[in-house]
Amino acid sequence: MHKFVLGLGGLTAIALAAGPAHAQGTVKVGLIMSYSGQFADLGTMMDNAIKLYVKQHGDTVAGKKIEFVRKDSGAAGTAPDVAKRLAQELIVRDKVDFIAGFSLTPDALAAADVLTEAKKPGVIMNAATAIITTRSPYLVRTSISLPQAVGTLGTWAVKNGTKNAFTMVTDYGPGIDSEQEFQLQFKNGGGAINGSVRFPVANPDFSAFAQRLKDSKSESVFVFVPGGEQPAALAKAFAEHGVSPKSMKIMSTGELVNDEALKSMGDAALGMISGWHYDYNLKTPKNPEFVKGMNEMLNGRNPDQFAVTAYDGIHLIYEALKKTGGKTDGDALMAAMKGMAWESPRGPISIDPQTRDIIQTIYLRRVEKIGNRLGNVEFDKVENVKDPVKERMRAEGKLTDNGLAK
């Protein structure tokens, strides 16, 4: 693909010169997701959930036909310049009304200025660093701010007698967010942090890190790695070094204990604890139908958090269009999204009207045997959790009324 470079001012000029965006009866949704590379599994889950939503709800909303334009950000890995170029192409060449997806944080951050300049809504279906939504008034998130889950988990751990911990995270925005929030809440509760390591984003071998954890003789460890191939690779390194819930309390976000990772770990995963916003075992009103639909889309495989957050992202787009009567003015669509609340397969969720970030329940789960398989069993939950990072910014007067960083 040839190089496509365009300044933000040029973006607007070309878009205006291009005339009407597309046929009056069509709304175009651009998708920037990892369809290939080491994070391709995220794209598989997200794309199939989008297809399921359209299958269930039709491809017409408010009298407008919904069309999708898919762009692959995965082959280049975490390449912000690629994501920015793809966002520009979607707006200028494909004339989309929304951009959604954003598998990883660098992709979302790279597109923020493009969305602001073009006044196009961007729906974050996965990228989970707290600050993303503060970078553009046209970004809204249906996934998670990782500190929502991690702060809840750190608070729970120290309240339930865990005295010291080691942290292990991937060295990019979401991992650093997770490390900082876990350490903050754990220390606030009186716990001690024994040490920490950060992994390279593309890291197939975790052996040396697992040895450092073992040498720390910590009572517990908190882990964050993104999805894709990394959870299974880290679990393999733990097993090879004798690190298991039998030797220390292992706590994580949901990626480490998703279905595919649990299959690779086997009984070594029994007892792992996670704080997370979705699991296919959840007993919520909407979840059984969602799981059944995803099973059919994925030939029997169960959905994970990437699926439900993409499903909710498309729901948000449909409902916003209903509120605007099919009009695609960016400011009108963003106004429609703010404060929206609905029953998701993960439970009740809403969009914070100031920060445009999601408010949701965080579930505490433990890996147990469910029949003849391993699964995450909920044992506690915290409802209506907001992103704690932006809550601190709000309290300190560091957010504008529109949720941007001052």
C-alpha cells in the first residue's frame, strides 16, 4: 500500500471539496482493527460480534442502510502512523460517518486528532488506556478503562489479607495504567509492592521474567498482558518455573484467564483470580442469547470481552442514529451518545456524559472446574465503576466540561 500523508487542515479541505459524503440512504462505519498479526484474535472476536449484532438487529436503522469499511491495523503491530493513515483514508476516500474498533491504544491515540478535525465520532471497542478519551471530544468508549478493573482488584486484594505483591505488565499505555493503578490502590490499603517488571509489547519469551517473579518470593503477583498469543506464552513460562496459585496468589485482568489461555494452562490455572467486566458464564439477562449467537458465529467457541465490547459499540452507534433520526452530524451524534444507558450482555452499562467513558460492573472471579472444563466463577462484584484516573482528574479540576485534559 502506498504511503498516504495528509495534514489535518488538508484533511478538512479535501473532505469539503469531495462534496456530499455518500448516498442519502447510507451510513458508513469504518472499522480499524487487528485482522492479522499477533493480535488477530482480537479482530476475529470483534468482527464476529459486529456481524452478530447486525444479524440480530438488521442492517437498516432510522431509515439508513449501514455499511462497514474494514481496515487492518494488525499486520504492522503497534504502528500509530498506520492507524492514523487508515483513519484519514476512511474519512477522505471512503467518506465514513463513524470510525470504530481500535484494537490497541496506540491506534486510538493516533486517530484522535483526525477525528477532531473531521468531527467524526470514534467508538473505542477495545483500547483501554485511561487517557484516550481525554484526547478528543469525538471519542467514546464501550470497552473498559483498565484502571476500572485493576483498581477494584487491588483494593479487594489488600482488604482480603494480601500483604505484598509483585507486578508484571506489558510496557505500553494499558500496562503502565494497570501497574500504576494496582500499586496505588494496593499501597493505599496498606500493602507493600515487592518489585515490578515490564515486558516488551512483542514478547514471545517470558522465561526470564517468570524467574524474576519466583526469585522475589512474593506472596502474590498482579499480571497484565494484552490478548492474542501472549496469555498462553506467559502461562507456559509460569508453569515451567513452578509459579502457580498453589505457590502464590496470581491476580490478573481477564486476558490471562480467557478460554483459550485456560485451555493451554490446564489445571495449573485453578485458583487464579481476576477482576473483569465480562465472562460468558455471567448470569445476566442478555448474556445467554449473546453467548448462543457467538457460539454459532465462532463454530462453538465462547465469546470473550473483545466480543461484548464490539457488540455494545455497534449498539451505541445504532441507538445514536435512532436519536438523531438518521442524521450523521458529528456533534449531534456525540450529544446522543452521552449519558446513554442500556442492558448489555455484561450487565447494566452507561456512557459518562462528561468523560464519554463507560460506567460498568467489575466482577471478581476465580478459576474453577465447571463440569469437565475450567472457567471463571464470579464470587463478588462492584457496580457502577467509573474510570478512577479521570475521577481523580475531575476532582482536581484537570478535566474540561467536555472531558478533555486541561
